[in-house]
Amino acid sequence: MNKDRIEGAVKQAKGSVKEAAGKVTGDAKLQAEGKAEKVEGKVQNAVGGVKDAAKKH
């Protein structure tokens, strides 16, 4: 597991928290920021997975 996968997972978790907080408080901007951060985390995690796979071959 490399740095990108770890940071991606953290971004996904933070995004989920922001999204949930936005839903609870009715803050559409916070909710949208959370969704965007989750997507960034998923992409970064995927990049890390590709890097890991490349190292194995």
C-alpha cells in the first residue's frame, strides 16, 4: 500500500463526514464539497492501486 492509497482513503472518509454534515445541517455547499472530496479520494486511491500493480510486475 502506497502513500496515494492511504491519502485517498483519508480523503474519502473526510468527504463522507462533510457530506453527512451538509445533509444534517441543510448546507448544500458543504454537502457538495464532501461529495467532491470523496471523488478525489477515490481517484487518488485508484492511482495508488495502479502504482502498486505496476511495482508487482
